[in-house]
Amino acid sequence: MTLRLQQLNEASPEVALQMLDGLYEHSPWIAERALQHRPFASWAHLKHSMAQVLNDAGRDAQLDLIRAHPELAGKAMVRKELTAESSNEQSKAGLTECTPTEFERIQALNAAYKQKFGWPFILAVRGPRGTGLHKHQIMAAFERRLNGHPDFELQECLRNIHRIVEIRLNDKTACFPTQGDQVWDWQEDLAQHSDLGFQENGQLTVTYLTPAHLACSASIQSTLKTAGFDEVFVDAVGNVVGRYHPAVKGAKYLLTGSHYDTVRNGGKYDGRLGIYVPIACVQALAKSNKRLPFGIEVVAFAEEEGQRYKATFLGSGALVGQFNPDWLTQQDADGITLREAMTLAGLNEQDIPKVQRNPSDYLGFIEVHIEQGPVLNELNLPLGVVSSINGSVRYVCDMQGTASHAGTTPMSRRRDVACAVAELALYLEQRAGADGDSVATMGQLQVPHGSINVVPGRCQFSMDMRAPTDAQRDALERDVLKALDEICQRRGVVCQREVTMRASAAPSAPAWQQRWEKALTALGVPLFVMPSGAGHDAMKLHEVMPQAMLFVRGENSGISHNPLESTTSDDMQLSIDAFDNVLQQLATELS
Ligand SMILES: [Zn+2]
């Protein structure tokens, strides 16, 4: 029997509870309490309500739930005592067919985990795509998480339980994330292409105009064509562009997209998700022969990360007329200039100015991106609306004091710059923390040629400060520089500082941010608004047209620029639904 949302909303409490039977292992009380929040606007709404119940229930109840779960490939599995749901999940992951050595290894891990944390290891073995993790992925996750902090690990177990429930609910309701799965598969497919030197090690690296990069470009072009875009082309900097025509010729376009290059040994979703989500939406429109009162232009930006050449945002920058001709003579690590790389790739330098868009041809720019941070993951929220891309400022500093004998220099007579910088680092942490949504980092900190028996006389360090508005960033910067001056004065040391980067904040255009907010509300996804700590292509488009971004939750604490970067096809589906909702809103507004 397939469960329908309306049935669940209208059933008596007893019958409704029966409908949700088996979601949380041996713990019907979670569904029971969540049902008090009926009617649910969507399955996402129900899932969030259940997660909230568990969150509010406290640590003891959470531990009871975790302990109600069987060990992975444990004795219960061997004795065939698992619930039907658990048995199905463990066999889908191939755990019921472990070799004796694998089985032994899992038992050892189970024992070590149980001893360290006091509860069984919980992993959603059907994984982020719902089709099952490989045995080696399961072992790797097990070994990694064994090193976690107990507080974090408890929450990670609960998140995995929510994921198990999500998949069980999909099975119950026969509501599968079909487009999310498609977007997942497109990204998996694109991740086959990786630069030489990384491909061999199973790592994903796609830098500007390498053979792997060109293969990605070809793959995206073919996906755009198959999806039903009317025009597909590569522009003079290598951006792949797909245009889906409006109902009426001459109407404006909605601009969207993200980047397909990656950092070294990066993840599969950074950038790429924002290319494929709109493609999935256009595919659905094309399939049903639907045209909107505006066109849709998806741009897969060729370069955002600045890895092979120091030319960050080259792809989106070209759309706003910011291609810097000085970049052309830059050489990569092998001495190949950017100009040579472009010629080799068949790109025509003369055409670069033509890449610039006329803002009046467009309604605005929207970008979907994986969050690349832990916030949504921790809050059990699938989506977040971006309020602003943080403004930032970066310094490199060189502090000088007096290097002197560690044994003979009394504490009162030292000019110890390591201590001075340490004091500054703690101030930086405290001052940014006081804002709530500012961040500041001292990522580089060293005592050049330091010795164990010498008081540090020289220290080099960096500071990176970011905030949702320029004014907030400037206030943070002012206070930090004041503290630096005060520390130098008091300790009798000097510090040279240089600004290496200053980027303005890009607050979302209110009307566009509201469209995302309306979409989330329509989907029954709790609304959460947050700034973006990282820079994105939307920052560039911000300079010429209104923009707003949507974030999608990352798994594994939202880790990014890392092979562990992940998100589920269910969350991808929700971002597609949200994107589609924004398209419908615009269509209504314009007709
Ligand atoms: Zn990105």
C-alpha cells in the first residue's frame, strides 16, 4: 500500500501512527509526537518535525534510539534477527555477503567503536543516492568516524538515523527523488574526468582547459542538448552555455549556473550542482513542450577556483566584462601560458569581449550551490536561502621583535613576537565571534628559522576577515588593526601589514531572496536564511544584475574542497523543486 500525504493528514491518530510504522527503529514515539503537528505540507515537513521531536527529547532518549539499532553486519544479522527494514538495508549494501576477512574487520571495528563511545555505530548504508554504499565506503566511513569526538559522533549517528528514515519513507510513499537521482548521476558521470596525476589516484581535479576540463565541457554540452535546450555553445573563455527560448521572441532571460572546474582533490558537487539543477528543470519543461514568458540561460562557468592560473572567477568575470588581459601571459606550473592553453583549446582571444552580457537582456541571476559548511547539516535542514555573500579582506603581516637567548633573557625583557601574534590571534577569534555572523582566521602563522632555544624575533602571519556587509567587515577590520597596534605598542615590537585582497559583500536582491523564501515555504521546508562565507560566481553577476543564491545541505559536516563532499539525491530533488517553484513564480509575475 502506497502512503499518500493527504491520507496521513486526515487519518485518526492511531491509523496515522500505523501508517508511519517502522520508520524509527523500535521507536514509534517519535512519529507519534510528530503527528501532533499535522497537517504536513509535504514529506519534507514531516521529516523535519520528526527530527525536531528527537532533538527536543534530550540525550537519554537519543541514546536509547541509537542503542535500539543493530550493529552493522553484527550478530543480529548473522542470527537473522533484524527488522525487515534493517535486513533489506544491510543486504543492499552487500553486508550480508561479506568475506570472512571483511566480516572479521567489521566485528573488530564494531567492538572498538562500542568501547570508545558506548553505543553502536550507525550508518545509513543505502547512502546518499539510496542505492547502497560499497563495502569499502562503509569500512572507510567506519574507520574515519572512529576518530570522532563523542558529542559529534552522537549527532552524526542521529543524522544517519534521519537519513535511514528518509529512505524508508520514500519506500513507503513511493515518492522517489527521480530528478534528484538524475542530477546525482550527471554529476557522477562528470566526475569520471580528472586531470592527469589525479585520475590515476582516484582523485577529482579539473583545472582550466586541461584535457579533462575539455571532456567535461563536451559532456555538459551533450547533456544540455539531450535535455532540450534550443541553443548550446561554448564561448570564447570556455563557458558552456545553454539557452531555452521564451514563449515570445525578444523576452528577457533568467540567467543561472555555476562552475565546473574544481580544486585539487575536490568534491563532485561544488559548482556542478548549480549547473545540473536548472538543466533538470528545463528538461521537464521541454518534455512537456512548455515555454515560459521568459527564456532560461544556463552557464557552466569554465573557471572559478583559480587553480591552474591565478585568474579566479575568470568564467563569470568574462560575463561582466572583467577579463584581465594580463592573465594571458601567466604561466601554469609547466610553463604553458594562458594564451597558449586557450589557443590549444580552440578558443579565440579576439572574441572574449563579446562574452560580456547586456544586463538589460536579463531578469536576474540565481545560483544553486552546495553549502560547503556545517550549518544546514547540524540543523537538519535540507535548504538555506542566502542573504548575502560575505565581504572579505585579507592581510599578510610580518612582525619583528628581538630574537634573544631563551635561557638568559628574563621574561620582563623580551620582545617575543610569537606571544604578540598569539595574543592577536585570540583577539581575532573573540572579536569575530562577538558579531555572531562574522568570521576571521589566522591561517598562516610561522616563526621563520625559529629555534627551540631562541625567543622568536620574527613572525609571519595572515588574517582573513569576512562579514555579511561591508560596514560590518570594516568595523571588524578597524578593531583588529587597533588591537594589533596596541599589542605592538605595549610589547615594543613592530608589524608591517599588506592588504592582499578586498572584496565587497554581495547582499542578495530582496525580491530574489523572497522568491527563494516563498519557494521553500511552498515546499513545506522550514525557512532558514544565512550568509555565504565563501565566494561564488553570483558575486560577479551581482555587479551588473540582481542575484540571490540557494544553498543545499552537505553531508559529513558539510565538508567541501574535499573528496568527502556529499549531498543526497533527496536534497538535490528539493533544490530542483525550489528552482522550479521560482520559475513558476516568475511566470506568474510576468504574465
Ligand atoms: Zn563553488
